[in-house]
Amino acid sequence: MTNLDYQKIGLSQGYVIRLGQPARQLVHRLLDEQQPKADQDPWSDLPPSTELFVRRVFKVGRLKVASSFWETLKDNYGFELWSSELEYVVGCGKFLSLTSYSQEELLSTPWNQLFERDPIHIQQLLTAFQRMMETQEPQFNVTPFHVVKETQSVKKVSLMVAIRAIYPFYFEEMPNTPAGAVALTEFKPLSS
């Protein structure tokens, strides 16, 4: 289906199909058949820093975000791309090394089925996401550090997470309609 190997960003076709339409559209932009051949693969030699990885995602996906986003991004932050329906599409950072879920599990199952968190923090996230989509303005300090527990894993890992900011992002060809959110997060083990 594509010249870009799904496994290079932790995806497989079977999992992509289970995503909602906005998330599928984002994944297909990242895995577009028009991408360069394998010898010009934009995902080979993935960069070591969060910023370089995020820049690669935005370039390959033909996505745009406010210039202030790049000033907010720090290498110790995690990065998550969410669809307009608040579905996880891709991410990087400490979270992926702390969770016991694979990228495929994160993509194929709604996060409210994978994780449990305090209803107050869920409401803070939903309110900030809705406000961001309506105003097209970034939202800062979305949640303080709080406990997030895995519910479907064998290990039942618990983590501390803080959502530092969410920014709307846009498809290059639709610069006035948010396609979803890019979230900047911090994670740490519960014992920290």
C-alpha cells in the first residue's frame, strides 16, 4: 500500500483500519503512497531529539502548527499527535518507554479503555481540547502531574503525567480548520 514501512513508526495496516476517519486520514498522510522510495525514506535514521522527530512528522504529514509551538517544545517533553476526535495517532518521548503497551495497542484501542485517570483531569483535558478546537488557540498547563493507570495490561503500570500544552495543527491545504491537536507532555514513574 505504501513505500513507507508501517513498522518504522510502530504501525501496521490492521491497526490503522480500526481508527476513526480523522485519525486514519492523519496516518495515511504520514504513510502516503506519494512518499519517496525506500532509498529516500524520510523515516530512516530517526533523529535523536523530540524536536527533530516532531519536525519530521510535520514535514512528512504536510502539517502546520503555530510558530510559538517550536519555542514551547523541549526535549524532555513527550509529543503526541491526536486527531480531531481526540484519538492518538503517533508519539514519542519518555511515555513510550514507561508504558507496557505497544504502539499498536495504543492505536487500536481507545485510550479511555487502556488507561484510568481521575475524572477531574479527564474533564480538564476535554475542556482544554474543546476550547483549543473552537478558538484555534493553544492551551497551556492543561493538567498538573496526576496518576494514570493502565487497565488492560498484565503489568498494570501506573505513571505520573502532566499535559503541558496542546496546540491545534492544520493540513497545509486547509490552514483555517484544525485537523487535531499536538500535545506536549511530561511523564515520570509513579515512584518519582
